[in-house]
Amino acid sequence: MITIDAHYCNVILTEHFNTYTSLIGLMKLGIALTDPHDWTAAALLEAAVKRDFETYLIDLRHIEVVIKEDVAISYQGLILPTLDVVVVRDVGAGPMEGVSLRFDLLRQLEMQGTLVLNSPEAIRNAANKYHTTYMLSKAGIPVPATFSVQDRDKAIEIINELRDAVVKPVFGYKGKDIIRVRDGNMLEPDGTISQVPWQEQITQMISSRGMLYIQEFIENRGRDIRAFVVNGKVLGSIYRSAREGHWINNLSQGGTSSPCSLTSSQEKICAKAAEAVGTVFAGVDLIEGPNGMMVLEVNGTPSGEGIFNSCRVNVAEHILDYIYLISHL
Ligand SMILES: Nc1ncnc2c1ncn2[C@@H]1O[C@H](COP(=O)(O)OP(=O)(O)O)[C@@H](O)[C@H]1O
Ligand SMILES: [Mg+2]
């Protein structure tokens, strides 16, 4: 496994500029990442180099655009539309205008003929939990009862009626900033009762966000499932079990992983969920409720590390195989 660090990025880039840019016939592939220590980006790089792709590491946060008579989109001197493919591992967080620019740049690369995976549209669909749930539901995929409201009193009424509800940031990730209100009490991630009155929290959240995304809490066995889909196939799935007493299962919140095997009808749900939001590769989060499997969300820039550690499946190899296949059709 190649470990990427800032130094290595430079070595790769310099190496390519000096040595490989004149090679003809190889595909030029960019990997968009922000964390130089990211396992998945390293796995993608290794898989790309193995296939003799001319590979560049790109940090979308440092792309520059000059619009004069023509448009030049570049990263450290590399003219990005010369790339055949960009695999997006990470768009990068931060203020809205910066994130929006990065999505615009990815769309513009697409317009200029670069294959962007996942497509910026799919990444945007998946990043928005409300829109994802809408698309999943429209595609006939089971999802928890979900409410998007812009009015405080309505939010309070819905939470009271549900009796056990979660409120999640629409653009949230890694299990962060989710609150749960059960029978009139707000629960901390470790299951203890919060001292903050939940109505106060709701009032504050709705005034800062302008809307709330509320979902019925699905009773479960202290675990959920992450399935990794590439090109319509589930390559591996893992249970993520929360710490004792906790109710958020994300690995980044201290959950632990173990291999899981899905039935073929559950695998079909995952493939359909990935397709519904337009992703070629996706991490699909599922929860087993009393009435069967439901999809919580689809991740359009998923990590492959958990699946590799538990199932020994390297999703990067499959993503690169897919790219090789479609570019040779
Ligand atoms: N409706 C729900 N019912 C039960 N648990 C939930 C529900 N929604 C979220 N969770 C818990 O919170 C975790 C994070 O939610 P998720 O929707 O996947 O957002 P994130 O993008 O933060 O991972 C889930 O993995 C699950 O453990
Ligand atoms: Mg999740």
C-alpha cells in the first residue's frame, strides 16, 4: 500500500510532469482528495498506477480558474480538462461559496469532456440527506418516515407525535450533530438524558439552519449496516455496532465493524439506492428495523477502509476496473 503524504503528492506530480506527460495512449486520471493520509485515496492511487494510468493527485480547494478570451482551469500548472477521468474521493468542507465553486468546477470539467466519478450531480444528491430520502422514496426504496419542516411549532408537534425521533443536519456526516428526542427527553450520543430542554435546542437549530430534517428513530439491535456498491454490485458489507448504550453506529463515533452478509433482495435494495441518486460507487447505510431493512443514506464519496479491514475487499480495484472498462468500450 502506498502511503500518501504531502511530500509524496509532490513527488508524484513532479515525476509525472517531468517524465510521464509525454507518454501517449495512457489514460490521464486525477484523484481529488484533501486528506493526504486518506486510506481510500491511497488505494485508488495504487490501483491506478498498477494499471499504468498517468495519475495526478488534485486538491480541489486549490484549483484556479482564469476566464479571459478562453477558460483555463488548472491545479499547480496542470490543465485539468486534459484529464480523461477524475475520481472524487473528497470535495473538501468549508464555507458554502468555496464548496459551491468546487462543484461548479467539477461540472465544468464534465462539460469539457472529463469523466467525473462520482458525477458532481450524484455527489450533490447524496450529500443532501433530504433530497436523497426523497429520491429513494420515489424509487420505491424503504426509508424511515421523514419530515422536512421550516416552522418551529410544526417541528415540535412532529417530534411529540413520533415519540422517538432523530434530527439530522441535511449536509451532515460521520454521525455528527444528530440529536434524538425520546418521550420528551433529549438523549446524548451515549444514551444519557441531556440537561438541555429539547424544545430549546429545536428553536436554536431551526433559527440557525432555517429548516429541520426529522426522522422516526428506527428501533434496532445497536447496529446498522454499511454496504459498498460499485457499478450495481454489492462488493462487501459490514455491521457497525455502537458502543454499549450508544445509539450512533458510525465507526468515527467509536462503533466497531464486523463482516455482514446481505440477502440478495437486500443487495438489490443497495444497488437500487446507489442508482437512485446516480452514484457509480457508493456507501449505502441501512438499518434493520422491526419491519425490515430501510436505507438511511447514500454516501457519494465513501471510504473503502472499513470494508477492506472487515471483508478484505479493495473497492479501489473495482472502481478502477469500472473506469478501464467503460473507457475501452
Ligand atoms: N432514523 C434513524 N433511526 C435509528 N438510527 C438512526 C437513524 N438515523 C440515523 N441513525 C443513527 O445515526 C447514524 C448516522 O446517521 P446517518 O443518517 O447515516 O448520517 P451520517 O451522514 O452522519 O452518517 C446512523 O448510522 C445510525 O446509527
Ligand atoms: Mg451514515
